[in-house]
Amino acid sequence: MITTDKSEFRDALPDGGILLGIDLGTKTIGTALCDEGWRFATPGKTLKRGKFGADKAILEALVAQRSAAGIVIGLPLNMDGSEGPRAQSSRAYARNLSILGLPILLWDERWSTADAQRGLISQDMSRAKRAERIDSAAAAVILQGAADALAGAVF
């Protein structure tokens, strides 16, 4: 199941569970993990993006290692809310990743990188270190936004 509807995603996970967040870039994939109660997201590894088969193997191992119940993928919408080529690419990646059999939530990521950048700057992190960590920090921002919405949703 792939959805942009938080209620549908939450219904697919009635007992909560660890979530894997993904910020999909053209050269890298930022990852983050959220606790079972969807209270906090933490940055994970930044992976070098390659062919889908190699990416899938790494993500599948991460899902198995952390017993993830669902996946949240950043959906890069245009500022007016429309979808462009990058959003279409994220949807295609989600379709390919659905082979893992987990529910997938596509989450608006319009300000995730800017928020992550501000957070890293506030930690007085050097430019070089920010460049290394920005994708996983952005994945954590995406995942935290989704987790907050899921945990606060009334059903």
C-alpha cells in the first residue's frame, strides 16, 4: 500500500511500530528511524544511491535489522502543491520499494532540507560536516513531521 493519506497509513499500522524515513536524492538517500510510539525521529545513515537493486538490498537489511513496520518517503512537491518530475520519481521509487511488503506513506517534504540545514547550523556544525549529514537530517525532519501527524491524528 502506498498512500499520501495519514489516516489510511495509520490504519495499516494499528499497533504503531518503528518507521523508516527516507529522503530521496539524486545521488544519496538519507534515512531516519522513529520509535514505536511515533514520538521522535532520529537521523540514520546517508546511503550512496545506486541501482535500485543495490538500494533495495540495503534498505531491506535496515528494515529487517530495526523491525520497521512502515516507511515514510519524502514527496518533493512544488511550492504550489503540484507535482513535478522529482515527485514522480519519488512515487516510482515508492512503487519499486513496495516489494518489501510494508505500508508506505508519501509525505510533503517542501521545507525539510531548509529545516534540517537550520538545525545543523544551530549546532555550529561546519559546512563540510553539514554536507555529510544533511540528507539524513532531512529524512528525520520528514519522518518527525509524519510521526507528529500520525500520533496526533484522531480516529
